[in-house]
Amino acid sequence: MAKQEIYVSTDIEADGPIPGPHSMLSFGSAAYLADKTLIATFSANLEPLPGAAPHPRTQAWWEQNTEAFAAVQIDRQAPETAMPAYAAWLKALPGKPVFVGFPASYDFMFVYWYLMRFAGESPFSHAALDIKTLAMVALKGDYRDAVKRNMPRAWFDHLPHTHVALDDAIEQGALFCNILAEVRRSQDSAV
């Protein structure tokens, strides 16, 4: 029997647009079943990469968001410690992990790079879902129009979006499950 999929909503905070020259400062993951059951969470604040430096535009954003920046400074871990622990957590989930992000292209790029560099593997393989793409399908519109302000309010639970990675992962995971439920209802009614 095939293992169920576990939707791992993940949000990262970084000091630049790409990993390597810039560092992932924090990440949080919330593992959901398709029915929106939250089964586990994982988060870590990371020490910057040696030789990496903040991008000026990202640094300017952090200077405007001092509370969020203070949050990513607490209990920082070396990536060599945090990423193997994260890989083990992913492998211990009761199903196959599927990365979920908003946008997946940004968050997955950092998480995959860090997992491969510091854990030597990615339990996600290349399985990554983009919430914005799913919303585009549900809204039957264009990708660039699938932004939060154009999404039905019923898709949003009353959860905070704080730029603290775990808070945002939980909030975005609930959004993903709500959109997925609507898409599946729509498919069922079309049959």
C-alpha cells in the first residue's frame, strides 16, 4: 500500500535572493494531512554561512522589520546541526513528504540547497508544490493574478503572518489545505 502524502508547508527567512552568496536565517515547516490536520512542526534559526553577506535590498527590508529580525537571531544553530536533524524529522513523518511553499520556487531553492549541502540528501526529492499555482487553478485565472488579495476570504483561517518562519508556515499550510479542498470539491462535482 502506498504511503500517504504529507504536505510540509515551509517558509524561510533569508538575507538575500539565493543560497550560497546569502544565508537562510530561519526556516519553519508545518506537516499537514490533506484534511488540514497539523501533525508536526519543525523550525530552526541558522547561523549565517561563512563568507556570505546580506544583500543590500534584503538588509533594508530587515531594517524595516526589526521584530522579525530579532526573532531570527534567537538560538541560532549551525546548518551542519540543523539540517541533518530536519532531514531525520522529515523521514520520520508518517508518509511521503511533499514540500509546499508560497512561492515554492524561492523557499524550496533554499531548503533543497541547504539539505543537500549539510545533510547530503533531500527527503523531498524534487517534490514541491506551489500554493500560488494551486490558487491559479482554483480561481481559473492567470498566475500573476493569483495573489492573496484576489483569493476568497473563506480560504484564510485566522492565523498570523508575522515573518517568523514557523508562524507563516502554519498559516500558509492551512491556506494550502483550504484551496486543495476546494479544488477537490470542484473535481468531484464535475464528475
